[in-house]
Amino acid sequence: MATSTMPPAQTSSDSVEVKKVAIHWFRHGLRIHDNPALLETVEEGWELYPVFIFDGEVAGTRTAGYNRMRFLIESLRDLDETFNNYGGRLYVFTGDLMNILGNLIKEWNVSRLSFDADVEAIWHKRDQDVRRLCSELDVEVVERVSHVLWDPKDILENNGGKPPLTYSLFNQVARAVGDPPKTVDDPDFSKVTFKVKSNHDKLFGIPDVETLGVFPECEQQNQRHNNWVGGETRALQLLSQRMQVEKMAFSVGMVMPNQTFPNVSGPPLSMSAHLRFGCLSIRKLYWVLRNAFEKSHPGKGFSNSAIGQLLWREYFYTMSVNNINYDKMEENPICLNIPWYNDQEKLKKWENGETGFPWIDAIMKQLKHEGWIHHVCRHATSTFLTRGDLWLNWVDGLKVFTKYLLDADWSVCAGNWMWMSSSAFEKVLQCPKCFCPVRYGRKMDPDGVYIRRYLPVLKDMPLRYLFEPWKAPKSVQEKANCIIGVDYPLPMVEHGKASKQCYNMMMEVKNKLLATGKEMELCGPANTEEVAQFVWMPGNHAGTCHQGEEEANPSMLCDGLMGM
Ligand code: FAD
Ligand code: MG
């Protein structure tokens, strides 16, 4: 890996004619397929340098824990191997972005810089600076949007310059803009020249995660049950595996099998981390899904329900595009300021999976050990932290997710947290239902496989007590080698009481808001159908309970979840 060492400037003696030189700068978009900026740069007779620069921020590296950093490194290795197959290599640098780019442009005599657009607000300034640098150095910039289905600018333009406040409005505007672009061809690398030095690895090789100063926090991060592997090659394999499941669902009239039949302990089939780094093109996923849907429903027209989840991703990206404070509560115009408690001790217990609720703790362990948790697990743990039980700020939860999740996206993660905590995207704070940390777990993990996997201390606890082990008689605890309060914590709150209190506080927030007449300024789903699409719930709301009535109500939701 080089910090500032550049390969020697090419001289005209390298070849008879002086070549035009281009850099393709990878940030997200870590793929060859459907990469329009790369495709445009691969031009007959040009010399191409694929570059990645660790500048302390790129691709969310500032906040990344060990698992996500490893996923990124794997993705870069995969890219490097792909280029190697065509006679090239990936050039990796570490240091100050503007210095490195400026030096490369001069030393390699670069005339074109291409990159896939990073549409999130946090990248705007960096890319403006780079565009300015290129203009000063007379370098052509090729920047194309393919990390999202629609360029957020087009959506905003078609909505009077503002982000569409509800998901239905977003869908209406997206329909007016038209279908998302089709994927572009793979580049033909036989047209370009690559220059590779024999000591490439030494000078420009990919660093280890540890070299970047990020270390495993626990042994489980190296001994994971589910092993997620980064990179375009794996992403494309996963896509074909995943499509078999999706096609099967379409053939029996279902959509979104991953959320309709949540399997929290199933094998890693999600593509969100690959989408997050751009190892998989969102447009490829969209069109493969759409084509498969249309094939299995001939003549019926296309229904967005088949790709509904992809549109939520789009919606959160679009909502955040001009809001640099999207990941904060204060100064974030779409986020309600809720007087959350500030309790570091409780926050740590939640983060470390020591709440005493095995369902929540197993989720937090999986998050830390593997970097991925199912959507229903994300619901359970985020509502527990915020409006369900602990009444702690969603921003603290976001920071933990942002560190550990492989798929942590600045906009998508914050958007989901705001919604789950009733801070935004919810029309009138109708949230009298919350997930019960006992019953929801029972419903999602009926055999206790998930809990026993991530909390081995409870492996011998009988299923009857597994979700509320504090209720197990002493003799049962002894037999299971797990004394509650000693080997595994007592529950940190009494769910019934805590959720009732949270409910009352949320109603206070709501009433105050109603008094100001401001609630309609908040963005949110337009109707309950949208809520249902976002929050998967078993048919009879099993797993939820009326807040404050946990003991009395045998169903599993706490009543009134998200306005349903
Ligand atoms: P599928 O159901 O197969 O959906 C396909 C794709 O659609 C996903 O890969 C993802 O890119 C997108 N998608 C699905 N659900 C959502 C959603 N609710 N919002 C936006 N996009 C969605 N997803 C992320 O990609 N990054 C995050 O940082 C993230 N943070 C979350 C935080 C919280 C508190 C919650 C409740 C959800 C979060 N999600 C996030 C959304 C969702 O949980 C994951 O996208 C999903 O679990 C990934 O699994 P999948 O690929 O099998 O999803
Ligand atoms: Mg997926």
C-alpha cells in the first residue's frame, strides 16, 4: 500500500504514441457491471488506472467497525482480481484525498477522472472540491448516477424542488419521472491499456483491516456463524440464489418472501450490504426482479409491490439528499425533537446485549458478531431502545448500527431509525403498539434456535422459559447451568410498566404537537397500507401488545403499532 508514492510518470518512450490517461476513482460502486461512469471511461486507446483512496471517510470508513471494514477490503480484493484478469490492477492509496488525486493527475498526466456519483449529502462537499480541482487541472470529469434507481435531483425537480414528504408522493413523482434506467453493458477492457509495475502489491496493494487501525472487538467476529463475503463476484452469485427464491414466490402469487416469511436464523441471503457498497447494482436488482415478476404475471402490468423494499431505499436516499443533518435529531427539519432520556448505563446494556431480554440480547450479539440482522430484528431492537421500553435517543442507536451493520447506509439507517422511533415518517404519532420483547421473539424464533445460537449461556434453558428466563424456577435455572442475575442478567426493565410509561410520554409529545398544529409538516406514510409494507407483521399482529398490558394480553404486539 502506498501513502504518497506514485508510479513513475509514463514517458513517451513507453509507447510510440502518447496515450490519453484516465483514472476511474472507486468509492462506492465497487463493481464492473452496470457502472456507467467506468463504461464511458473505457475508451479505445486510453490508459486506465482504477484507484481507491482511503482518506479516513470514503465509503463510510470513519464509522465502520471490523466486520464492515473487512467486507470493504474483500470487495476491493475482488475488484483487484477482476482487473488482474484483464491485465490491470487496482491502485490503493492512503492519505489526504486532494493531495493524492492532485499528484496522481499531474504525475500520470491524467486527462479524465470518472466516478460513480455518491448522492448522499455527506459527500457533496468532497465531490465539489474534486470537481474544482479537475477544472483547475483541465481534467474532464465523468460522473454518473447508478447507486440509486433515480437521480434524486430528478425526483426533486419533478416535485417543485422539494423532497416528496410521503412515500406515496415519492412513488407518484417517480412514476412521472419514468422507469429507472436500464443497466448498461459491461466495459470492454480489451480497448484500454493497463500499466502494472512488478512491485505493485508493495506500492499500491490493498491493506489489511488491521493496517487501517481497525481490530476485532471479540473472537466471534472471526468465528461467525454466518459468514458474509464482500465483492461483486459474491454479490452476483447471491443474486442468482436469491432470484430462485423470489421467482418461486412470484409463481405462487407472493412478493417479498424475505419479509413475508422472516427467517431470523436462516442463511445469509440478503443483498443489502452488497447494495450498500455498490458491489451489486440496484438497477440490476430492480430489472431482474421486475422482469421475473412480469414473466410470471403476463399481461397484468407491473406492480411496485414486487420491488417495494427497493423503493424504501430510494425514498430515504431522496429525503436526505439536501439534508446534511439527516442523521441528527436537532437541526434536522424532518425530525421531531423528543425529550429522550440520557442514560449511558442503559445504553451500554442495550449495545452489549445485556438487557436481560434474550430476544433483544441475541439480536445485539448477532449484530456485533456478524454485522447483519434481519429486518424484524431491527424493528424489535430499535423500538425497545426508543419508544417501546428504554426511551433513549434513536441517534445513539443509529451510532451503534452505523458501526456494526455491514449494510449501514448514512441515509437508509437514519431514515429507518427516525421512523421506528416515531421521530419522522409517521403522520400523527399513532404508535400505541410496540413490539413485546418476549412474545415477538417467541413468534420469530419459535424453536429458540436463534437465541441459543447467539446466547450460548441459555443453551440448556427449556424453551418454555427461554424468552423470559427470570420466570424459570431456581431448580430449572440450576439444571440449565444458568442462574439468572448471575450468569445472565435480570431484565433491565419491566416491559409492561416501561412500555406504558413510554406510551404516555409519546402521547404527551403528540398532544403538544397537535396543539401547535405542526404535525402535518412531518413526513410520513400516506396510509396504513404503506405502513404495512414497511413494517412486516404477522397476520394477527402476533408479537405485539397493548403498551402497558403485557401480562394481560396474550398476543405479541403492544397495541397501535405505527398507526395500524
Ligand atoms: P429485502 O427485503 O430483500 O429488500 C431488498 C433490499 O431493499 C434491501 O437489500 C435493501 O437495500 C432495501 N430495503 C429493504 N427494506 C428497507 C427499508 N426498510 N428501508 C430501506 N431500504 C430497504 N437497510 C440498509 O440497507 N441499510 C441500513 O443501514 C439499514 N438500517 C436499518 C435500520 C433500522 C432501525 C431498520 C428497522 C431497518 C434498517 N434497514 C437498513 C432496512 C432493512 O432492515 C434491510 O435493508 C433489510 O433487512 C436487508 O435485508 P434484505 O436484503 O434481505 O432485504
Ligand atoms: Mg436483499
